[in-house]
Amino acid sequence: MLKIQFKKTDFKATKADLGLVFIPKKNLKQKWIDSKNFKNFGYEGEGIFLDQQAHILYVGVQDLNVDALREASFQAVNFIRKMPFKNLKLGIYGDNEIMQGIFLGLLLGMYEFNQYKSKKNIPTLKEIFIVNEGITKTIPKNLEKDISTAEILAQSLILARDAINTPPEDATPLFLAELAQKIAKENKLTCKIGDEKFLAKEKMGAFLAVNRASVHPPRLIHLIYKSKKPKAKVVLVGKGLTYDSGGLSLKPADYMVTMKADKSGGCAVLAIMNAVAKMEIDIELHGIVGATENMIGGDAYKPDDVLFSREGKSIEVRNTDAEGRLVLADCLSYAQDIKPDCLIDFATLTGACVVGLGEYTSGVMGHNEELKTRFENAATRAGELATKLSFNKHLKKLIDSKIADICNVASSRYGGAISAGMFLSEFIREEYKDKWLHIDIAGPAYVERDWDINTYGASGAGVRACVQFLLDFIKKD
């Protein structure tokens, strides 16, 4: 992680290997910036311009808002990370929220998943100097605290990304359980790990069925953080499919690649627990992860099977590749016993959500429109894309079963993200209907290209949005 230092000197007087300057198109000429070379090189505030003579990296932005500066910071560090610069200096570009966004971009620009490479590119950049000059003339109050928050978010996102990117040969349910124990030890959290005997005792028949063909035993992970004076009790549930072959409803080869990322919801929950504990938010927070594989074999659960869930409802299986909702059904049942003020699940649940919203946007579902709006707004403020999807009474009919209480897939290919959310709703008790949110992160969880402040692969989707939601939730409640 980059080291951050505050300097009382101005931009020109501060010694550094490189200066980082953001240039809005509307204002190429700024008093504190030497822009004499702009005309010589034809620079008009677009893209990145490295002035080697002045040792300044100019990064063009559309505007000096938090979203533009966060992404520009990421691009800047990503650009120079392989260059021989040990430190860089940076001015002040706005209030604490803007500066926090800038530093989150800078810190994540250093990220690369290279654990499995024989030759690793080790960045030389180690320090960032914040100088007492810029768009505003003084360093904002409490900036150190907000930058510390950026460091916590970056570290938590990297934790999630590393876990999601780890291949399935290593990232088994036991791997996730050990990661949870490590997080618990580091942050003094309570950690409970339930094995297959525990799941059987809890009558989690749907969860156990998904695991049947795997050589790796399942685990139910339960982390607990409780501040001294919690203002609310919230439970998070994450889908932790460490690999999803589709089961007997086998995925095509091209669709099986990247299924190591089907644990993204569970990894997001672990990362949120880590961030909330380090930020010492006044809340009681529970993180529950259903960790298993969905494989093929002689003991695999089958289309036509009828499973019995912890909540007591029977489920007709018509497609074994709709397994995440089976695991979540039992985990959500377990979560409601904790009697939360708010219950949120995160899952890479449906390809239909990606088709409908694209790769970069999460779907927000539930019965409480105000709660959905609050999460959507929190995501926007945190720099994530999320949009509300509405339940539809006509789609509900598509998951009816002739032989069981409910079917695990809809009888139509259309509206799959919503019908999957409505399936989960069947396992939410009446008193928690208005307290529950379902977040489908199938689109942004894992993208095979750089985008926004994310490198190739896992993004940690849901982490920033949820942390912001929790901060807002305890303020209002």
C-alpha cells in the first residue's frame, strides 16, 4: 500500500520524482501550473501527457468532480506504475469526498493480480505527497481520516479481488472459511464456521444438495462485528460458489470460464465485514457466506429432484445451474433468525441481469421502494453503478411448480433476473419483506478488461456501495 505524507510546502517547492496534475478541459491554464509546454506539444486536456522536462504528469478530465477524478487517478497510477518513479506529489482538488475518491483511485491503480506469474512487475512507486496548494489553498479539515477511509476501502477491495481471482483449485470452501477466520483474528470479530454436519442439523437441504457432487465439503461462514453502541443490526448474506460447472445442467465450455468468480457475493461480504470493522462503524453487522462448489458426479443433484429447504418449502429442480438461489434460500432463512433491522444478499445470480443492465451495473431488488432507492443512491455516491428492478406479479407465476411449493427456474427465458429475485423472496418471512434487499452483481463482479477503477478480472462489486449504505442507514435509523 502506498505511503501518504502531508507537506506544508507548495507544489513547486515540494521535491518529488513526479508531480500529478489534473487538467479540466474548461481551465487548461491554472496559476499554480506551469503550462508553457502545452502549446508546444498541442496538449488540450485530453488523455495523459507526461512532461519529462518538468517531471509532471498531466491528466485530462471532463470535470473536477469525484467520479472523474477517481477514475483519472486510477489511470494515472496505472500509466506510471512500471516507470522508475518512487514518489509523486499532488495538490488539493476539492473537499474531503473528492480527495478520498482521488486516493482510492491512486491506491487501486497499483493493483495487479500476479500471484501465479513467475515474473512479477513490482511497482517502484512507494509514496504520495499531499501539498498545501491546488484548487483550494488549504488542506481540508479531517482529510487524514478520510484518506484513511480510502486506504481501508482499497485494502478491503483488494482482499475481495484477490479471493475472487484465486483459481478454484486453491479457492475452495475451506479457503473462504480460512480467509474469514483470518479477517476475524485481525479485526477481533466473532467467527463461526458450520460444516456439513451443522448444515444437516439446520435442515439446509437445498444448500447440501448443491454440494453433493463436490469433493470439497461445504461451509457456512458467519462473521459478527458489534460496536460498543450499535445503532442498528444488519445481516449480509453472500453467495460463495467457489466453482460452478452448472452441475448436470452443464454449462457450455465458454460459459464455464470465469466461474471462479461465482463466489463474488461471498467475497464482497467478507470484504465489507473487514472494512466496517476497521472503520469502527456504530453497528452490529453479521456476514453470512454459503460456500460450496456445484459439480458433476454420480451423487450430483438432478433436474426433477425435489429439495426441502430450511424454511420448510419444497423446491422442484428443473435446472441444476440455478444453484446459487438454492444456497441463498437456506442462508437467508438462517439469517432471519438473527432478527435484523435490514437484510441484504449479494450474488452473481443471473446472466439475465447482465443482459438487461450490461456488465457494469448491479440490479437492486426487494419489496421496499424506499430501501431500494437508498441503496441505489449509496451506490452512486460510492462510485458504483446500480439500478432498481421491480418485482412483477406476472413473473411470479413462472416459478410455480405442479409438484412442489416452488420451482428453481422460471418457465420462460425472459425476466430471469427478476424471477430469480422473486424466488428468493419466497424464503423471506413476512416480517422481513420490507427489510430485505437482493443485489445481483453478476455484471460488474468480474469483467475481462480494465474499466473505471478496476483492472482485468474481479472488481469487488458491492463493497463500496454497501459500506456507504451502512453509513447512511445508521444516520437515518
